[in-house]
Amino acid sequence: MTEKAILKPAASRSRRRAAADATGRPEPRAWSAPWIGRYDQMFQYADQMLPAPLFRREFTLDGAVRKATLHICGLGYYVARINGQRVGDHVLDPVVTQYDRRVRYVTYDVTRLLKAGANAVGVMLGSGWYNGHTVEFWNLDRTTWRDYPKLTLELDVELQSGATVRLNADGSWRFIAGPVLFDGLRNGEHYDARAERPGWDQPGYNDGDWQPAAIVPGPGGVLEPQTAPPCRIMQTLTPVSVRKLASGAVVYDMGQNMAGWAQLRVSGPACTEVVLRYAERCNAEGDIDITNYDRFVKSGEFQTDRYTLKGEGEEVWEPGFTYHGFQYVRVEGLPGEPTLDTLRGRVVHTSFDEVGGVETSSETLNRLQTCTRWAYVGNFVGFPTDCPHREKNGWTGDAHLAAETGLWNYGAASAYGEWLDSIADCQRPSGQLPCIVPCSGWGYNWGSGPAWDSALILIPWYIYLYTGDRSHIDRLYPAMARYVAYLGTLATGHIVHFGLGDWCSVDTRNVPSAVTSTAYYYADTCLLARFARMTGRKKEAAAFESQAVCIRRAFNAAFYRGNGVYADGQMTALACAVYQGLVEDDQRAAVVDRLAQAVEQNDYKVSFGILGAKYVPRVLAENGRADVVLRLFTQPELPGWANWLRQGATTLRENWDGSDSQNHIMFGDISACLYQYFAGIVPDPEHPGFSQVTVRPQPVDGLDSISAWYRAPAGIIRSAWTRDASGITFDVTLPEGVTGVLRLPDGKSVPLVPGRQRVTCPSS
């Protein structure tokens, strides 16, 4: 049994108190504890897969507890327990970072878990992103930080007597292999309930066969507090059906594509192994189909959990160190007859607050809004990803294209802020950025380029627009400026040819990447000019403004053909030029007309990829053609958003034909368009955070009503309109202290004051 120890006096409270830095984030606390790990793995490369270790420490408190605070970082993931109870409700903590540059610790109030006398702390560690052992396409098994799981921890306790004491992670802790025999983010988790150690997290447990922990090198990054919302189990779903296959396996349908895992409830003999395989779709025989999903995973099983029973009545288990993207679960080896109560779907994602909602008279739009929200949260499990199954990668292009949708619907700003730190941590001295973050070194020279890398600049801008928080601009300005300077080294005559273009486009006339890359180069330069002025860098602002003029001239000289046509008249090329502000004022109407004609002549079917999916609807709606946008969104034929609904989608997809991933967010700006254009709540750079509000709704034929709300910093903004025989009624509510203007379709303006106002216009 571990020797019980009186804790050492803690440092003074004034030293330990976390202040706020200039960006409003808490200052990292003074940290005294070392990192600990398995002594038998020191100085060995983490190429041998070992069970997840359990660490424990007993201690004695000499009196009742007034306040107790736990600060912990366990890599890759951890589960902490005190006196037999789990600490907090976070899962998959801490959020992934570039661990050799930055590491997040998490703070919990654990006052209620401690008591006078004997206490025990236990921590189980999983591999997570830190020990990414799975061999896969993106080389994350070869990161510079990769090592066996390790832990640092400080427990500060204030007693009722006024004394303050601290427990650190150190060499007095002990460890042993736990029941998680294997865990891999892209593989799954194997759990043997027979290897559980009841009481290991409580005082009085006999740990005589445990080994002493060793003080080990840390991951190398600076320890900083995790301020973003943690991942949590956000919903629990009951399967909608279960069917038995000829093989004896059963397939559960959760009825919803989701990120998370299954919770298993089972009884049976000891040593029985139940295997859970996760998938997004089924084949014609009703079995799961992972065709084209597992091709990037080169070692281990794909999305597979294994549970071995201990044989002691009903057993309830769910994994804790992996997550999956799925709708269907194939269960093999299940003892007894399957029922709908055998399995539950645990929906896992970053626990944002909901800050917006929108509902329309169109069932199609409502379903697409629901699909978009599910795709968004399924691709934000700690940080923004492309898909929750095949890759789980932080593709920067996907992230910034969906960021406005995310900010309309969820309080995602702080989570984006922490991920932006990781982008900056990946930046090379030259200014170059990778296309995925976190990054092993893969993706600097393919998959990147301005249309992806601009996440570093655009997401801070969006956060500022929607929340008024400029701290990310202030903090990251030097990295942004280095990046724009790097683009200058790629440009020939101010044209940038490098980078991915309109990814997943169905237009056979591929838009040259030089069009979209140069357009982002221009947009980034314009934003840097604005940011430079915001931060008092007048000379830099003037230089960026001059550079932007040169890029604009070069773009039009290279790509404008006259008569409203850019490049070869592709929808993406036309919309890109307008959206990024590159079109001369006297040509803007001609280009918009060309774009509307192109959509109409294509029977309102899409003819673009993920970049065009943001540009085309916004350019049309911004220029008075929301009628075209509504038909574009709702026409049911392939290719188009509504066609996914015909295919049975419950999330947005990777390709217009529905192939490959069934849960991608990169086409997700459709939700933002509902708020901004149809409901008409307009973000205003001159009044960031909706400190003053412009409401410019766009009623169109085919839509009888829309209602949207958004929680701005000052309070909730509501905008709705309803069409009936007497006309169109506009209904706007502003929070206390906020004024604005309602711009009606006939061009008239109505001043808005705090509270609710209704205006009815006769039908035209």
C-alpha cells in the first residue's frame, strides 16, 4: 500500500493566482510539478503498444477541506479520479496541440471529492494524439513529440484551518497496466474487464505489486491553461433499429450520422469478447460498408472497439480514449438476443453553448440546417476537422469555410482561438503553413496554399465580426504578416499559382488554382492592412494597401475577359472575383448577371466545389438575387444540397454524388446564408459584435417565412418575416442598449431601438 503522506505547504495564494494577460486569457500558473511516466519506458521510442497505465497516490489531509483545485495535464488523454469518483465530465481531454510547442492543462474544483484523513488520486492515461502510433497517410505516427503517455498534476488544497497544502505528481506515485489494452484514435479501443482493479482510486487499496513512477521528460511545449469548452457526451441516442445478419452479427442503426461511440450493456460469461465495428453506411445485404474509408489507415483495425466481459452480471462499458464517425454499429459475439437496449449512441463533441437558431417555412431548408449543425458538431471534437472517421484531420480550408456557420450557431470562438495558436505553432520561419493542424510535417507542399492557409487570417476576422473580440488579431498579427510576406515570395507578377483550387468541384472546366489562390492573397493583404491600422502600424498598413492595389490590377489583367467573364466563365471564377472584392465597380453588375445566368442555365444545379459553395450563394444574395440562391439550395436533383436529402443524408457530405464521407462540413456555409441573407442579420465590420445592428431581410418567392435568433455579446437579436395575403410582416427584436436599422426590400429604412418592432409592407 502506498505510504500515506502529509502534503507539503503550497506556495502563497498570491503567487498561484492566475492573472489575465493582454488578450484576456489567464496567465499560465507557476508550475512546480514534474512530468511522470513509466520508469521502464524511459529513453525508449514509443513503438511498442502497451496497455493504458494507471497511476495512483494516497495522501492524508490534516483537517476539513475549504477549497481544493486540481490542475492536470495527462497526455494523450486522461481520466482522473479522486476517492472513487470521476473528476469532472470532460472526455478526450486535453484538446490536441502541437505538443512540442504548447500543451494545455485543465483546472477542476474538486472540493467535494476530498475529505479529512486518507485520500487517493488515480489517473488513467490514453495515447490520444500524443502517442499517435497508428501508421497512416499523414505521418502523425512520426511526429516530433510522440512518446508514451505521461502526466503532470498539482492538487492545491486549502483547509478550514487556513493552511494550504499541495500534492504534486512526482516519483512517489505508482503505476500499473490497466484494463484498456489498446487505444488508437483511428483504430479503436480494446478493454478487458477482467483486468480491472476495483478500489485502485480509493485510499486503503493494496498497491504492493505496482511499480514506482519515474520523472520523465515533458512533451516540450509550454504549459498553458485550456480555456476553450471541453469535449463532453452531449446526447445519448437510442437505436432506431437492429437487424441480425446470417453470420450471427447484428447491425444497429442510430438513425443519425454522429461523432462519438457506442455504450454497450451486456451480460454473459467471463472471457466473452464483444466486437463493435462502426460505419456510416450499409451495403445491399444490410452489413456495414467501409469501402474507401479505411484506405488511409495502414495499421490496426479501423473504427473497431473490443470488450472482454468479466462475467459478473450486467456490464456497462464505453470507450474513453477514442471516438468514431458513424451511424451504424456492427456487433459481433454478443451473448444472448440483441435488443434496442443493448446499445446506446453517445454523441461527443466540443460542448459549445448554442448561440443561434433558424427555422423557415421550407422543410428542405430546415432539414439542411439540421444536417449542417450535425456535420458541424461532428467535426468539432476538440478542434475543427474534415470528417470524424477516416481522417479526423484539422484541414484549414474546411475550417475557415465553415467558421461563419459555426459562429452563428455555437459559441465556438474560444475553441477556434486555441486552434489558431496551433496553426501559428506550425508556421515555419519562412511564413509557410501546412494544410492540416495539428501537423507532423506533412502538408506544407501539397494540400496547402492560400485557399487553405488563410484560416490563420480569416478566422480571427470572423471572430471579431461576430463577437467583437480582437484579441486573436492582436496576438497573431506577426504570424499573419509573415504569412502574407511568404505569399509574396510565391507570386510571379503578383499572381500566386500554388495551392489547391475549388476542391470537389463538379465543373469539368476546372478553375485554375491561380484564380482562387491569388484572390485569397488579395483578401489576406486587404485584411492585414486593416489589422495593421487597428494595431497602430500605420506604415505597414500603407504598404499592405499599396500591395493590394498591385494584386488587384494583376488579377484583372490575367483573368478578366470582359463582358462580365472571368477565366472561362466558371461559376466559381465569377463569384470569386466578386466575393473577394477584385471586380472593378463598373463591371460588378455584369459579372453578377453572368453568374445568375450561369446558375439559371444549369437548372439551378451546382457547378462548383467547396470554394464556390461559399462564394456563389453569397455573391448572388448580396447583389439582390436571393431568389436564385433559394432555388440553388432547394432544387432536388443531382448535384445539389437538397439531393443529399433524397439520398437519406442526416449530415452534409464530402461529394455532391454522396460518395465517400457522409459527414463533411466544408459545404456548410449554407446555414450562415440563412441567418445573414434570408433572415437578414448582417455582420458589420464598423460595428463588430453587433454593437449596432443592420437587418436586411430578403423575402423571396417560394419562402413564406423565416425566423432567426442570435445571441450577440449584448443579448439576443431576433429577425423574422412572414408572408400572407395582406403583405409581409417584419419582426425584429434588439437587446437592451443596442440600436440599428431595418432595411426593407423597397429601399426604405426603419430605425430600430431596443425591444421588439413590427413593420408590415403590402405585397408587391
